[in-house]
Amino acid sequence: MCTAANYTAKDHYFGRNLDLEYSYREAVTVTPRNFPFEFRKVPGLQTHHAMVGMATVADGYPLYYDATNDKGLSMAGLNFPDNADYKPPSEGGTNVASFEFIPWVLGQFDSVAQVREALSDVRIVDTAFSEAFPPSPLHWIISDRNESITVEAVAEGLKVHENPIQVLTNNPTFDIQLFNINNFMNLSVDPPEPHFSKEIPFDVYSRGLGAVGLPGDLSSMSRFVKAAFTKVNSISGDSESEAISQFFHILGSVEQQRGCVRLGDKYEITIYSSCCNTDKGIYYYRTYENSQITGVDMHKEDLDGSELASYPLLKDQKILMQN
């Protein structure tokens, strides 16, 4: 499962945890403006916005998990099993396959407002990339500096939800996740005031008691609440170091540790956490084994070129010995 968030300090940041029990050899991938994006049912894009993000490159095609374009628009696909309902291609409308949805959006649009308007006739279709890569059940968070939306292809059709929390996890559907936040309106970063009874003396015996009841388990609904509480209350300094550190702490509040979620003979882990400075086009990440933050600057590539630039993840732990 996964968690994604949108965050603004001095600059704007977008990123996610990828939580899975296996890897598809993902790599930080920069797609320049003249890389030809061919789509299955809609016209391709011979020129488009440049983008940087995490992708599996298959047959020369970047299958993006999350990405940011050179206008600061960001998008991530998160696991949405049993709820994602992709349709067969139709005669009318705009038929976009799930694996090409991220480049189709980020290649053309500058803002969430533009995307919202364009989605009015979009149909997410059940076309597979290949036999090796069948359609993955996903829903998406699309963000810019000012707002976020969640897009879900469900049985009733394509749903576009306003996302004021600017956080996304997995099941259930986003409307239920957002309503569930109402159950935690009493949580606070401040020490609690006793309302239980005026007859009983209460002892505020620990810091953090204002957040008693904040979920700590690893389920998607609990991670949504935990990430939302952490994100909306987060405070960061203006420097790049302070901001990306704070963002990784937000994602760290809901990361998955090996051994805690068993799936047959495997365990789900946070394979990577990402944080993209969308203003500067710098994609930062760390992996499960390597807690050092590594960055890829899209603007150091030839963004007017036509060849992908791909950087395999640095997964070995980097330890600085001080003596």
C-alpha cells in the first residue's frame, strides 16, 4: 500500500511512500520534452512538458509511479484494489489507459484547474501495457502548489474528488476516507483540557496527550488519518534542508517496517520515499535500506532532448563514521 502528500513551505513539495513486498527495478527517470509519448487510444504527444519521477522503464517507455512536470504539476498513482474499475474503450470520449494516465496529464497541463476541466470526458480503460504489465488497480492524487484532487475510476464512472487534506492512501474510496476524519476532530497538538468530569482530578502526565486516539496501525484508513494529522500540523523552516527533512518526517510517520505486514512468505515494506521540490524540479528519495537522501535535478538534463535519463536507486546504506 502507499501514502502520498502535498506540502508547501517556502517552496512546494510533493511525494509519496511506495509500500510493496516486491520491486519492479524502479528508477528516477527524467522524460524530456521531445520524447515521443505514444498512447493506445488517444493522440500521442510528440512534444510536451518535461517531467521527473519514479518509473519502471519497459521497452523504452517510462511507467511512472509518481512524477512532477516542469510547470510544478505533480501526480502519483496508489494501489486501489477491488475498487478500481477500468472500462473497455468506448466510441466517444477520451480513452486513457491507466499506465499512461500520468504522462497524459503531466505532459499537457500546468495546473489542477486545467486537469479538472479536461477530465470531464475521460474514461480510464482496461488496456494493458503488455502481458508482463497488466493494468494495476490505482487511484491518483494530482496536485499543484494551491490544491489537490483525487481521481478514482470506480464502477459508477470516473470520480473527481476535491482533496482539502492533500493526502492520499488506499482503500476505501476517498469520500469515505475524508468523512472518517470527522471521528478525529478532537485531536490537538496542545495539552488536553479535561471535559470528562469536573469531579475527577486529571493529571496531564505526558506530552502529546492531545493526540491520544491518533491511529498508529498500518492500515490504509489509519495511515490516512496519521499522515493528515502530521501534515496539516507540520512546521518547516524556509531552507531546502529543513523543508525536505520535514517532508520525509511526514512520510516517516506512516512508513512500513519489514516484519509487520505479512503477505504469504513476503513482507510489505516502504521500498522508497520521495520528495520532489516542484519549484526547482529536484526529485529526492531514500530507500528502505539507504536512509541517506539522494537527489536528481531534472534541469541538469537536456530537457529539450528526446532520450530518457534514468538513475537506478542507490539502495546500499551510507554510513558516515565520525571517528
